[in-house]
Amino acid sequence: MFVGEKTWVFWVGLIILALASVALFAIVWFNAVTAIYYKPAVEYQVPFIVGAVVFIIIGLYMMTSGVRKKT
């Protein structure tokens, strides 16, 4: 899928994808761990979840458009 020369757009997209994935994993992990003791606060975290998913999509798009095809 990512065959070819990687440009700086690819690498910036990879960083954005990685940071958004870590943030989304942290939100899911926090809810999984604290749901035993407290009422889940997912309704307060919806903007962060949606933002992380949007940044994951942006990162994937940047990664696909940041590859130059070899001729």
C-alpha cells in the first residue's frame, strides 16, 4: 500500500496517526479501568474520541498521499 518514495507528508501523517492512536487508546483504557469503580464518563469524552478518530483519518490520508510512485 505504501510502496514508493516516502515524502515529508507521509512522515507527518505517520506522526499524526501515532499520536491520535495513543490518545484514543488512553481514553478507551481509562474507561475500561475506571468503569468498575465509577460511572463511565463517556458522554464527557465524546469530543476527544471524535477528534482522535478524525485525526486518525487525516493521518491515513496524508500517508497515502505522501508516497511517490516508482516509475
